[in-house]
Amino acid sequence: MAAPIAIHLEFGGGAELLFNGVKEHHVTLPSQSEPWDLKQLLVWIQRNLLKERPELFVQGESVRPGILVLINDADWELMGELDYQLQDQDNIVFISTLHGG
Amino acid sequence: MCQVDEDYHDGLDRAEVPSVFKKCVKCKEASAAVVIRAGDTFCRDCFKEYFIHKFRAMLGKNRIIFPGDKVLLAVSGGSSSCSMLSQVQEGLSQNAHKKLRFLPGIVYIDEGGVVGQSVDERVRTVAELQAVFRATGFPFYVVPLEQVLDLPSSVVVMAPSSSEQPASAYKEAVDQFLKSNSGSCLNPKDQDPTSLPVVPEAHTQFLQQLIVSAKTLTARHDLLNTLRQHLLVHTARTEGYRKVMLGDNCTRLAIKLLTSISLGRGAQLAQDTGFSDSRYGDIILVRPMRDYSAKEIAYYNHLFNVVSVFIPSLDTKTTEKASIQRLTESFVTKLQVDFPSTVSTIYRTSEKLQTACGSSSTDDSSDRCLLCVCTLDTSGENSSSFQATLTSEQLSQTKYPARTKTDRLHPAPVELESSVPSGSCCSSGGGEDCGEVESGEGCCSSKEPEKTNLKTLLCYSCHLTIKDMSSVEHLPQYILLEAQRRKRRSKMREEISEFLLDDGVCFRVGD
């Protein structure tokens, strides 16, 4: 049983438009039996934060191609992408590089 | 073998899952922060150095921007152009031998009126950007897109670049005309850069009508791009700049390349995507960010706190099938996920393209497209695919008047001719109808012939865009006026063609 963890989420490059224009979110993920990974975080974001047009943020299990993810200021490709296990106080940034956000 | 998912995923993804402990490929000491190309991991410091070096190398390699040149940076507020601005700042603050030596200015084109931003939103956006611009200390110009309505028609005329001499007497005369024309628009006005020019409500509405009159998002995009470029060139001319830097990055150029092909702009690819673009003659458009991928830029901006201002555009929150531009973008970015060299492969292709004859400034202005100012691609052989397209269009659609050229080859059925609206004068098509605009009578009052009239002045792709518009009346005056002028000119040339000592004519006489 993992304890609830507090993380900092940031959206940029137009991705914030899908979250009512709010760029920064401090959220606490509830405790669950297995540790939180990024894949579960995306599902959680989709259920709890995303305000509209989920297909413009998530596609399949991953983020939409063209949206970059940084975990603690490092490329998520270095961190194992979707399998990365979230730690308390992690900083996750989503930046859209797509035209028009 | 046929199961794409099984084979390729194993090969590409599983094989090289990089770990947190991976080191930077450059210094081999610090732990990596960014993966640039497949497998190339950089640490924070090396990434910064690499990024900055690339900008200077790009300018050094191409030798287009000379010391002391006045260069206008076209900043849209997006991450790419803001990154370009920060690179120029960085370059100017460098120590002696690495220092960039040109004089930058900034231009921002406020398109808020077109994308439906309210006046308040526009003021807020502009204020945000002005804060960024002011911090650089460069002169800056905030130009609302509405000013495109007041442009002189010399914008769509290619001005001669000062270094080249006209070839023949006729062309000299044309050049003289062009020179005087472009000279008249060179009246620098004292625009106070800190205050936003007041935009009359009517202008915003007119502009909105213009954009809405294009029926598809694809055409709206194309139109907006054209207008924006005209305004950029005009601003550069009036403010005395000779070069304009655009912020296109390599991901964007790869998308633009494929989009352009889909839009029928194959002939203009080199100019649309190359490092430098001299289609306007005196103003050279430069794309110094074309070596950076969108990812590199986004990471750099994030890691080194480069401020960019997000401004909604026409395709914000649209689906991926909303326009050809959008569809191409999603195609390229999706492919890029599994095949990380997609963008660079497309981009390298664009690098190999060259302008063979298009950049020569001695070209007559009537050989240039009225909208994109590229050399017309519509004067091909009878066997060209353009002619084939025209023929099939003409045969399948009765509402378009036939062209004389194709008429001779494939005589249209009689009933087709008779169904053409508003009389026979329009069905003659081709160069014959040029007098109608001038006289402004008869069939020109109906919309359809007006469209066909512009057609002879447009390249294939711009013609398609105009075809998507419900009416050309909404086009800004400077475009319509220039169209009339070219019509008159080509008519006059036709009339006096027997007396012209043109190479082609001489040859025919000698025969």
C-alpha cells in the first residue's frame, strides 16, 4: 500500500487550454495498492483535470504525439517513459509543440 | 513480418531504453537531461552550448547576413520565434570573435482579430509580448494584421535588388517603374512602438469576412500566411530592413514541405522551405531556426526560461482532420514517435532543393503569382499535369469557363459553352478577357468571371485557395488593384507586341 503522493504538474505550449488555461497544478494522488507510474497518472489526469477534448491530450495509453514530457527537468525518454514510477514532490511538465497548441 | 507492431517495436523501443544513469555523450561526465536524436543524450550544460553554437554556425555557414545589416526578427510569440529572439540576444552579448554583428529589430503581427480574440485579450497579449521585447532593448514594431488592408500594391511586386542590372531595354523600363513604385512606399512613419495602434472595428470585421469567405480551414490558413507575409515584407521595407528572420523550425519545415506538396506548391518548395528566400527581391527572408527540431526548442525554452507567449491560432483545438496542414502535422508527429528520423529525413530532402531560375530578379513581375510572389508555374507545356488537370476540370464541371489554350486541343461540347454564365465574353478565357476588369462592365459584375480573371495571375496553389473562397471581393484592395494593373499591362503588351524587340519576336521575324 503506497502512501498518497504530492506532485507538481505543469502544462505549456497551448496544452494548458485543455485545463481551463491553468498552467500549474499542485495535486495529491490518492494512495493505492501499487506504486503510481506515469501511465496511471495520465489516466488520473484525464479523469480529474482534463476539461475538454481528451483526444487532444491523450492518445491510446500515451500522450498525443507532439506533446513533450519532462520529469524533474529531464527528458522522459531517459526515465522510462510510461513506466516511470512517480515519487513524492516530482515535477512533471507537458509541453505541446503542435501548431496552435 | 507483416505485423508491424511486433517487429518494429521490439527493434526500436526495447533495444535502447535509456536509463536515468545515462551519461552525456559530449562531456561523458554529467548525467543526461535531454535526448535529441535517437540515442544522443546531452546534459544540461552541453545542450546549451550545442544549441547556441548551432545558431551561430547556421548564420556563419550561409553568409547571408552581413555585419551591420538591419535584420527584422518576425516574432509570433510562439516557442520557436521566441527562442530565435533569445539566440540573437545571446549572440550579440558574446565576446569579440563569436559575436553576431547585425542590427536586430522585432516585429510582431497581431492576428487576434482573425482568430476571434476580443479587444481586451489582444491588448493583454500585446502587453505581455511588449514586456518581453522591451527587455531585449531592440526596437520593436507591433503591427495589427488589419493594416494589411492599407498596404500599397507594390508589396506584391517584386522589387529589384540593388546589385543586379536589368537585361534589356524593356525590362529596364519595368525596373524603373518598380523602383519608383517601391520608392514611394519607403516613407518611414514615426510609429510609437510602445502604444498599440488603434484598429478600427470596421477593419477587423472586414478582415474576418475575408478569412471566413474561404470555405475550408486549409484555404484560410493559406490566405492568412499570405497576408502575414505581405505585411512582414511591407513592414521591413518601410522601416528600412533588408532581411527578415523567420522562426520556422525543422519539424515545422518538414510539415510545411509535405503540406506544400499536397497543396500543389511543388514548384515553390525550395523558396517556401529553404534557408533564404529572395522572392521579394529587395527583402530576403531567412530561416535560421531550420536546424532545430521542435523538441530541442521546447526543451531549451523550458530549461533556460525563455519566455514565450501562447496565442491561439486558427487551428487551436481543432481535430487532426480539420485541414491539410493539421493532418500533415499529425501524420509527421505520429510517424516521428516510432521512427525518430522522420523529420530529419524529410528536412534533408528540403535542403537539397534549389531555386533554379526563380530567384533571378530580372523576371518580369507579371510572371509572378499575385499572392505568393513566386514564379508562375502555370505556363507549362500542353502535356503538363497542370494542363491535364485543367482539361479534366473543364470537362467535368460545366460552370467553369473554358480556356482558349485547352479549347484548341479539346474542343468543348457546344452545350458546355452555352451553359457558361453571363454570355460569351467570359468563355473566351485566357488572355483575351483582360480588358474586362479595366472597363468594369458587363459580366464582371457577377462573381464567377471575376474569379477566373484572377486565375491567370495566380500560381496553381494560390488559384486553388482562391477557388475555395466564396468571393474575391473580400480580398484587400492592394491585391485587386495590382491585379487590374497587371491585366492592363498584359493587354498593352499584347497590343504592341509586334513592335517589341523581344528575343522571341526577333527570332520569329528572322524566320
